[in-house]
Amino acid sequence: TLGRRMGPGVVADVYHDLGVGEAFGVGGGWPGKVGPIEGPGDGTDLGISDAILMGMGQGPVTWTPLHAANAYAALARGGAWIDPKLIDDGTPALASRMLEFDPAAVSQALEGLRLSVNDPGGTGCTIRFGSGRERIFNTPGVDLWGKTGTAQAPDLRFDPDGDGPEPPRVVRSGDHAWFVLLAGPKGEGPRYAIAVLIEYGGGGGRVAGPVANQIVHALIDEGYLPGAASVASGEAP
């Protein structure tokens, strides 16, 4: 696998380059985590099995939806990293650093994300509905790139009286559902990054995907993206 070929040190470096382990300063304060320690590390406390799992988004990695959206935004910019802000005050956003992304690799990654939500074989393209399958996204005036995620999660337990010794009862279990998406006007490239996390929701495409679709529709309704009607009439977005 790619994670095995890269090794734990390089995989950890890539995650750190994408902001995992860094608190963005927009509230909440959770910096994410790579390995047993928080913040930047060299991966020496990780093994090859960790690298394999981390290469596909599993293993000892935690991040927030903001981390995910900002990482995808950096990919869409070809490696230009812009620190996220909670509220856009109109000040032009300037890249604080450039990640060393190979342009050919960026192009290939974006093509894979495009196929994921547009090719019938992509995990982000269709979901089973009734006796057939339905497309997750129905936004004809918008180009999309995205990836589903289904993250293993520990059971959420609760001890109602707090005194033990009876085992706390499981109140929620299952996988976390993720969908991270890039969206832009038809033919113009990505303009917005969207990250959806449904805790204990199940499959990413089936559960988080329709939520991402509704967010794209909200962007259309609010005028941030063109709808099918404006594209057909030739109106500027």
C-alpha cells in the first residue's frame, strides 16, 4: 500500500503538513492528533501497521471537520495553505505557506475525487434506495470532487449512577460517517470545501453524502454557486 511505501515518518509528516496537530484558533481548540502524542512528531512512535492504516485514513489519527475541509482546500489550491477564519471580514486571504505538492499528483488526486462522486462505481456517487440506486448529488450546475469516509469509533458508554461497578451501558455504537467535498461552478474548478461528520451515523456515502448535497443546494440558494437555471441561461455566477 501507499502507506507502507511511505512509512510512518513520512505519513505523519504529511498529516502535520495538512494541519493535523494544529489548533486553528477559531474556537473549540481541539488540534487533532497523530499517533499517541498530540501536535507535531516524527512518527518514531508509530509502526508500519500504523502507517498502512493511516494511509487510508484509519489508525491513530484524529481530526476535526475543519481540519478535513482546510486540507481539501489546500489540495484544490495546489498546495497553497491559508489559515481558516471563522468569519470572513472581506480581507483578501493570503497563503501563509506553500506545501510541496507535485502538480501532477494534485491533478491525479482531483481526478480521483471527481470520479468518486461522478462515476457510477464511485463510493460517493450513488446509494441504494428501494430496489435500485439513486445519485447522491443532484446539482447539475455545479462540479463536484469528494470522498466518503467510514471511521471506526469506540462505543459511547454511560454510567447512569456513576458509582459502578456495573459496566456502563452502551448508548451509541457504530461508525462515524464522513463526507468531504469540493464544489465549484461548472467548468471553473473548486471554490468551496465542505466537510460533514455524522457521529455514529454509519456509512459515509449513505448518511453524510445526502447532508453534503443539501449544503451544496444551500450554497446555490444563497447565490454562492450557480443553479442549473442560471447555467442554462448563461448568467454569471
